[in-house]
Amino acid sequence: MLARQAEAEGYDACWLDLGHQEGIPEIVRSYTGRQAVAVHDERALRRHLRAHRPVAVWLHTPYPEHYPAFFWPTVEKFPLAYAPYASGFPGGGWDEGQFGLDTYKKCTWLLATHAGMRDGYLRYGIDPARVLLTGGPMMYEVQHPSSVPAERNDLLWAPHWMEDFFGKGSFATWRWVAPLLVAHARAHPETTIVVRPHPFLATSIAAAPADDADANNYRALLALPNVRLSDRSVVDDVLASDALISEGMSLNVYFATTGRPLGMTRGTIVDFPEEWQTMLDIAEELRTPEETAAWLEALPTAPQSPARREAMAALLPTPDRSPMALWHDSVVAGSRT
């Protein structure tokens, strides 16, 4: 996404495989159709950077432990940049992780998805000149799609994995939602359902024993002819789905901007964080299996929600230009000083 937006501004982009994590070349090839550049040690990385003199080295995540030890001392002489990979929804949360990591202090540019994120960086002492209010790269793609998938689906289910939310109750609802979807898919074979599980849930289901009834309900759902696992990007799933059911956060935020039916299931959790409660207020909150079943049955005639679109536009305004176009303005302005 960032690379595509950067290339639209005239930049060349490459993806680096640092050799510390399996599957990176395959992921890059799957999502971009290109080959990742293998730089598996300090010498190879330094040689690559010196040869290409990048305008910016974009970080995939801000967490130092996600990179090999040789990465940081090698890139410290080059401009670093970071754009949040999640929705960046306004509200409470882990301030230190969002705004106070040493990584952020090393960046020449930090893209902020909204004013609250920009203010958070400033609270932690980041130079205001290095924080750019650009909106989110993924949100821009949802609001300004370059293309829309030809194959649509009636419903997207994005189940979360977290059973225990810091001792406050169960966050995940897949154990009681899966059998409801099995029944709904069987009763409505004309309905197409795409399942986009959290990666941790997919791993958990794969490891569950054969006599695990809940896992078997999940497996039974995926075995139905009108149900399939997602093989698309988050943006394509949002653009191609007529409705979403999920207890998650980031995907719900992106989907809410469309105004299409959004059912947010709720487990036994109490004392929701502020941002989740805001989303519950904006979405159609589904507390019980009975409420969820009724919501599913009403989907064929469910209207869109202009009020939800307007609420999300106020919470997360999206500029008419891409985040990378706005970043490019900063690069050009900096080159003139």
C-alpha cells in the first residue's frame, strides 16, 4: 500500500528480506508480485543502502525485537519513516507503545492517522516537524480504491482469538458465533461467506484436537460450499463484502467507514477500553446468539448507515491525497531548506 502510493509519486520501492523470519520472500511475492531483496547480514544491508541511497527506510513495525540485531546500527545513518499498520483509532490504550518507543525518536518522519495520534507523539517529546498528519494509508485505500474486486461476498466474518482480555472476561466470540454461521449458511445456500480469522485463531484451530466441539464447528463452517477462507488483502475484503460481523477493532474501523451493515459481537468482557466502546456505539452491538441470528436473517434487506459513515468521517477524516503524497510534500520542502 505504502509502496504503491509512493510509486504513484515517482519513487521506486523495494522490499528487504533481513533473513530473520521465514516466509518473508513468499509474503512479498504474494502481495506485490515482486522479489524481496535478500540482505541477511550487516554487510549486505549496508551495501544495498549505500548503492541505492534511499530517501527513506520504511519500518514494518516499531518494535526493535522484530528486527535482527544488525539492522539498527546499519540503518541509523539513513532517514527512517514509520506509518502505523493498524487503524490508529482515537482513544485510550497503550500510550508507551503507541508514542513512546525509542524507535519513534529515531524516525525522520512519523505519519499520524489523526490529530490525537499526532498529539500523542508530541506529548512524548517528538519534534513536531517530524510528525505528519496524513490519515491512514489503508483507510485512504478503502476510501479511494484503485480497483474493486470483481468477486463479491454477502458476509465477511473476522473472528478474534483472545479468550481472556486481561482478566476482564472473554473477548473472542467465535465459539458461539461459528455454529450460528453454520446454521445460517446451510439455511441460505445462496449466501456467500468469507472467513478472515485472526492469525492466532487460525493457529489455535489447526492445533485443536479432533474431539474439540467448538473447533469442529469452525471446521464445519469452512467445509461448506458457500464458505471460504479469505485469500485477499484487508482492503479487498472490506471493498468486496456487503456486511461484516466481528468483535475485533481495526477491520471494524475500516468497514464502518463504508456505512454497510456492521455487527459487532460482544463476549463476557466488562470495562471495554474507550475505543472499543466507541465502536460498539457506532456498530450494531450483538450481545447474544439470539440477537446475532436475528441480525443475520435481516441482512438481505438491511439498509446502509449514513450516520455511521458520518461518525467515522468525524473521528478519522481522510484527506483527498494519499499519505505518501503528503509525505512527498514534506520531502520536497525539506530538500529546499
